[in-house]
Amino acid sequence: MDELVSVETVHERGSWLFTAEDAYGALEEVVLVPCGDGVEAWVNRCTHEAQRFDTGRGVPMRNGQLVCPKHGSLFDACDGHCDNGEAAGTTLPAVDISTNRGTVVLTDDDYAFRHAGGIDDDEGPDSTSHLSL
């Protein structure tokens, strides 16, 4: 289990991006987003055309929903479901996390934490989101 970031940081910044390695050695970007008082983790791509939500500037969010920057589909931050636009009827792939004393912990057996930021960031900056739609 890898400690990632504080719940408070995710809420303050609006999202947090990290890179994980899957069971086959492939790198995958994952976003943490606020959900109520907690945090949820989703693979960083829309289910419609694999468009990245966070391209290095944070996840576009509106009223507790992730916004696909390409087509505007909205995904619930807490359950990952989309009920509008091109991705309607789909759900984001989840990544298992938990919290321990205010810290987000990666608990998904299919992923191992590699670094904060996107795949190409190589230990780059954390993502932030100040975008309001």
C-alpha cells in the first residue's frame, strides 16, 4: 500500500494526478477527485474516446462531476457514472484507494504507484484544478 497525498490537498487543489504501473507493466494515469468529505480515484480518461481529463492543469470539474474536455460528458465524481453526451451509460474505471488518518492510500492490487503527475512528467508537478465552468 502506497501513501499518496492528503485528502485535504485533493480538496484544496480540486484534483491530484499520479502515474501507476498495472500488473502487466503498463503505465496508467490516475486522478484523485473530491467526493463529499472523501476522495475517489479514476483512470484518467473518458470512456468515449480515451480523452484525458487532466492534461497537466487539473481535472475540469463542475458541480461534483468530471468534465470531459473534448465532448463535455459529465461523470459523477463519487460513482464514475455518466448520464449525458457521447459517454452516456458508461462508468469510469475505478482504482481502489482508502484513507488512513487523512492520507489517501493506494490499495488496488492491480496498480503500483510510480510518481506524482502524468506519465510524461517523470516526477513532475502535482496537478491542480482552478477551472470552473
